[in-house]
Amino acid sequence: MSGVWRIPAALAVLSVIGLAAAILGDGLWDWLCWATLSVPLAACAVKLWRQWPGRPAA
């Protein structure tokens, strides 16, 4: 697998694990769901923050 697809593939795997955990049960499964589904969300938020127009370049 090329380097370009590693991060999107990892985010896809985390999403599938999180969605499966949401279906499987309560308690620990809920924590696993929240943890795995928050990683892709955080990655998107960081990417949007870095590309936001009008933000000074670092």
C-alpha cells in the first residue's frame, strides 16, 4: 500500500471498529465507540483548522 493511502485507510478502520462497537453493546463498548469515532473527527477538524482562510501562516 502506498504512503498516500495509509492515513485514510487507518481512519476507515477506526470508523468501522467504532461503528461495530456501537452496535455490539454497552459499557466498555460505548467507550471504545467514542474513542475510535473521535479520532477521524479530530483529524478532520485539524485539517480544516490548518486550511481555514484568513488564518496566518505558521
